[in-house]
Amino acid sequence: MSETYRLSRRDALKYAGAGLAATTLAGTAAAHGGGAEGHPESVGDGSAHAYVEYEGPGRGRLSAIGVHLTADALSNLPEEPEGWPFPGVPADVPYTVEYALDLPRGNTGHFSHATLDWNPGGHEPEGVYTHPHFDVHFYFPRAAEVATIAPGVATYTIPDEQLPADTYYADDLPAPFPSAPVRGVVPAMGEHLVSVPVSLPTPGRTDWSVFIYGAYDFDGDGSGDVIFMEPMVTTAYLDGLAEGEYRTPLPVPERFTDGGRYPTEYVVRRTAGGYDIALESFEHFPGTD
């Protein structure tokens, strides 16, 4: 994941002729039954939008944040264009199309924005995530701040109490899992951590659903922070789901940088209308102050 090259939808249209219409998302929301939806974005033959849900009256307590894909969004997704990688792109860099999904206005908790990344050939590590899949990033920092992240090698340390349980740096995984040579930082994204119970698919399977935490040290003081939560789901997994919901408990830290309510479950849900990829079961965590 340290070498992932991501195209905006506008660049994908320019370079690959993928037939994607550029859309500017204003982030307005349509309230519905204890929740709100962001504007839809064209994906495949369908669409995707971010959403939030609340428990109790009004919008006081966030209970879910997710992305909804319509059933036809899995059809006619962009393919890696002929001639990839383009001039100026390093060899062996995976082709990825990023869809910006603004969150609805209102209470979105500690989350500022979300992205949906389509990876038609997957991405590194080879044999682990090299299958067609979606990455769904739910970020804490604002998009402008995330955009400043430069590629490199992570040298900071995340305080033990802020490192989620059973979660490791990619260059220091417990046996029998192979470690990466370095802790890579993906530009405009961050470092990917590995939570052994939920981050690694069963070897040889192409129908997998996993979860990743992301981190970075914005102020350069040597102490890193968790900055995003990322479900990853293959199209083979979504295609094979029966209607229903599939819940996975998340490893969580003792505390987050900012105290408050954070999700403790990752949920994939299939309905007659499509798929939800969501973070739910919010609980309160103390902050570092």
C-alpha cells in the first residue's frame, strides 16, 4: 500500500476514458428516519453516497457512519487503462480511482470526510490485497490536511494507549505473518497499520472483507495519531453475499487523540437496494488530554 497511486475521477476520465462524469459534491444532506445522506456519486452503472445515522431524537448521538453502494454500482467499473502506468508514474504502481464522498452536514462525530477507492487490480502486498476491491476511508482530519501528507517512511511511534489492540506496524508483524521492509506512508493518505484479527484475509481467498487503521504524525514531534478507519471489501465478497448483515468487532485503543464516541464494529450489509459498508456500535473513549 505504500506505493499506491490514486487518480481523481477527473484524471481517470482524462487518462482512461472511463466515462465518469465529474461531479462537485456540496455536502448537503437529506434527513430520513434518524439519519442523513450525502449527495450520490456515479460509480459503475450505479452510485455511491456517504450516510450517517443517529439514535434517539434529533442528531445528538451518532450511531453509524457508512457508504451505500447501489446494486448496479458493481457493474461496468473502470478497468486499468491501456498503457498504465502512465509516463511519470513509477513502474508496478497499482491503478486506483478515488471517489470523494462528502459527509452530510450536521453531526458526523469525529469524522470529517470519506473516500471510496476502486482498485481494479488490487494493490500491494502481492497475494494479500491484489484482488479487485473497494477501499473506504473514513478520515478524522480535514481533507486539506490529509492532502499535505507526503510519501515516505514512518519513523514516529504511536503511544501504546492509542494503538488499537492487536495492531502492529507493517514492518513488525508477529509470526507467521510476513513483515514489510519498511513502514510506508502513502501520499495524501497516511500509514497503514495491521490489526491481525481483522486486517488479513484468509490466504488464497478472493472474497474477503477486512479492516485497516491508518496513522500519521502531522506535527512531526515523533508521536503519531490514528487518523482514519478503513474497511476494504472485494467485489467477489459483495457479489457472494446473501441478504443480511455481517458484523465484525473491531480492535480498539484505550483512548483516541480526541475523546468521544467511536465505532466498535465494522458492518457489511446487503439489501434489495444494494450494499452498506459501515462503522457502527459507537462507544465513548477518553482522549489524551
